[in-house]
Amino acid sequence: MKKPEIYNQSSILHDEHGKPYINVNLAGQKVNLPMQLVKTNSAELLLAWVDAKREEITTYGALALSELLDEVNPSIVISPFSSKSIPMATQAVGDWNSRHNRDVPLFVLYGGKDEKIVKSQIGSDGFYLNYNPVTSTQQAKYIGLSQHLAHIIQKELSYGNKVAILDDVYGTGATVNAVRKIIALAVQHKIKDSQLPVLVVSRELEGEYEEQKIDSVLASIIIPIIRVISE
């Protein structure tokens, strides 16, 4: 299995204006990720910002995800709703299908901050729940899954196939865990993590990376979380 590129606090550089960044390798291409301050409910964190709105991040991030898809060979791919990362997921699955002459579908879950809109999208027999991503200090987000997609997922899992969850960043795991939870709710039985592998461009980690740790989250790069201590 392909090992991720690991970056830590010592990898942080500074530009001519003194602003911190990390130079990372994405699918063989060098990209600078600026460090940005993110406020959560419990702390202020300094994170390397994987901005999927940047064209180079979308392009190279998609290639990195496509390489990770080689590791799991899924029958379908699921992505949480995110206007900034959907193009990356679409490009990644398209590239992987093209390389392997496959036609694996990508399904984007419903989502947003408006509970009523999400409920109207999934229909009366759909499934939804709320969660708080790390960057949301006030308002919860909602994620929804239709009954139609639930049947598709259940069928693939019953065959022993893998359903890959694709996202740009894995931080606290709040978004990915919400996806896993709603899939389990929809199919109404416990699912092995190995059947729901998570593929991300970047995994944010506080502390040292433990190579032996197995949790079915595959990342192209590992970047540090720096906890800001106020004086």
C-alpha cells in the first residue's frame, strides 16, 4: 500500500512576508499550502490550508485521489456535499475510470446548513442527520441520503464490494464519520470499516504520525495541526 508523504512542524517555511506555509508533494507536483488560523469551539489551530478552489489543488488533488482509488478498487464512490471539493472528486473518479476502462459512479450526498432544504431533497423516505465540522463554531450542518442511493449502497455491500468515501481533507473526522453514520443508518446494519474506506488528499494530525495505525483512512499527505497557545 502506498505510504503518504508526511509533513510535521519542522516542515513549515516562511515567505518573504513572514507568512508560514508548507511545500507539499501532490501526485508528483510541488504545491505551497499556506498555514491559516482556524478557530474551533475549544481551541485555535494553525492548519495547512488545502483550498480546493485553487485550480492547482483541484488538479493535483484529483490525481492524488485517483492514485488512492487504485488501492481500494471500489464499486461506487460517495462524496459529502461541498461545492469546493465536488470538482476534485469528479475529476478523480473520471481519471480513475479512464485509466482502468471502468464506469464506477460517483454519488454526491445532499447537504447544507438548511434542514428543511436537505429534507426536501431526500424525500419522505430518505435519511438525514446533523453534525458539526471542525471549522463550524456555531451552526450545524446537515447531510442527507435518498432511499434510492441507500438501496444501491446496500446492494454493493451485500456483494462484499467496497464503497469508497472521497473527500479533500480529514481533520477531526466529523464529516467522514457523519457519512459513515448515515450510510449505516440507511442500510440498517453494521458495516466493516474495510468496506467503507476513506480517501482524502490531506489528513490533519496533531502529534506524531503512527505508521502502524490502521483505521481505513488513506491520505496522500499528512500535515500537522499546530495548537495555538495564548499568552
